[in-house]
Amino acid sequence: MAFLRPSFIEEASAFIRGDGLSLRPPAMTDFEAWAHVRRISRDALVPFEPQWASDELSRSAFRERVRLYQRNRRDGTGYAFFIFRDDDRSLIGALTFSNVRRGITQAASLGYWMGQPYTRQGNMQRALAAVLPFAFEDLRLHRLEAACLPHNHASQRVLEANGFVREGLARRYLRINGLWQDHVLFALIEEDWAA
């Protein structure tokens, strides 16, 4: 049961403005900026992400990533956004809605990362706040889900500041940096966001 046509969602999500930030879908022209911020942030990102491939920062790997993002957007199963600072147009991070489920569920999984030089400045908190109307008004989702490593207190604060509620602990939930690890589960439902 399709609720929205992908073409409508593509138009609605082409560009999102936030508090000092702009979000838009990734493009191949972003490769150099993306590779740079990921390279200088590697030590900070690796402990919180799936294991990096040997060619993680290559142009060909980025091309495949962009193609996947475009295919997911076209199919209505995922929406990726790169986050840019308005003052200097720097690419500082990314945010994704993945595993979009329709029908009786109307839910998606939230993921995000922030370049190390841009952490602890409220950037992800503001980026998430900016994209929530897209999730609940344009995509018409009922529920957003997120998972954090138990020791990732900064990520948990981002979620809680945006109204997400801690729902429990999932044992050995995701394979992070090569190891199955426990995650704290959070969710935000549309009624709570609208209130």
C-alpha cells in the first residue's frame, strides 16, 4: 500500500533549511568534501560505525554509495542527507532515514554521523530538528527509530533533545567496527513530535 509517490517526496526533500544548516541529498560533486571530512574524522568515527572497507574513502566506493542513496530514494525505502554549514558551505556530516516501512508500520530507522571538527557544537541536534518535519509531514511516518552504543552519551543527548524516548536495550544488535554490540533503542512517534 503506497501512501506517497516517490516523485512528490523527491520534490519535497530536495533542500531542507535549519538553524545555520542546510541539508540535501548527496551528489557525486560532494566526493572531495566527503572524503576529506571522513578522513580527518576517521579515529572518531570508526568506533561507532560498521567496519570500514579497505577502499572506504575511494571515489568508486563513494559512487556506489551515492547510487544506493538514489535508488533508495527512488524506491521510497531510504532518504540520505548531507549536512552543510550555512556560513561557509562546509560539508560537516550526514543523516539518513533507512529501512522505510509502509503499510501498518509507517516507520524508519535513523542514522547519522558528524565530522570530528564539528562535534559538540549542537550541529547534529539542529540538523535532526530541521529534518523531522520531512519525516513526519512529507513522508508521513508514524515512528522513527534510532540505536546508540550505551557509552555514546553525546548521541543519546542529540536524540533526547529532539524528543526521542529511550525504549530499551537490544543485545548484540548491530555489528559495529567488526563486533556485535549492544545498543540502546530510542524512538520518536508522530504524536509526541506534533505535541
